Amino acid sequence: MDFKEQLKNLFPDHKESPETIEKKTNICLQDEPIICKYEKRKGKPITIIEGYSGTTLDFKILAKEIKTKLSVGGGFKENKIIIQGDYRNKIMMILSEKGFKVKRVGG
């Protein structure tokens, strides 16, 4: 049983407001493209995503979504998303489906 189900059991008459629902799906769209580049660190390939102009919290949420969809490891550091492995094509498709402009850099 997850947290929402527990809350529904405690407060059965409560309805979620539309403002709360909008906050969850609100991602800042930008004019400049997000840069998706490939590097090797210590001989291992990584994909770096940078250039997001929204809030840091939204960028962290986006990082978590990408890592979950691709089932890979990674992290968020210095306003960059670092994904283990070369997943530029898949990441570019995910971001373009969300409405972002994406620019491929490095190879």
C-alpha cells in the first residue's frame, strides 16, 4: 500500500485540487536546446545532459525519469545529468517527446 492509498483511507472525502495536479506535470520549456553529449571517463562511456534553464528541482525530476525509463545508473551534479553508458539517441527521443529541443554534441 503506497502513501496515497493510506491518505485516502484516512481522509476518504478529500479530493485532489487541479492546482496540485498541474504542479506535478509542469516542466519549464525553453528556447535554447538541451545539450546531450558523450564522453569517456576512466575508460567508461557516459552521456551528459546540460543546458536546462528551469529550476533545479524540475531538472532532478527529469533526471530520475530518464534513469527509470532507461533502467540505468547516473546522477545529478553541477546542473548536469550524468547517465552511465551511451544512450544519446534514446535520451534525445525521450526529451523530444516531452517537447524539448535537443542538440547532439560529440560524435
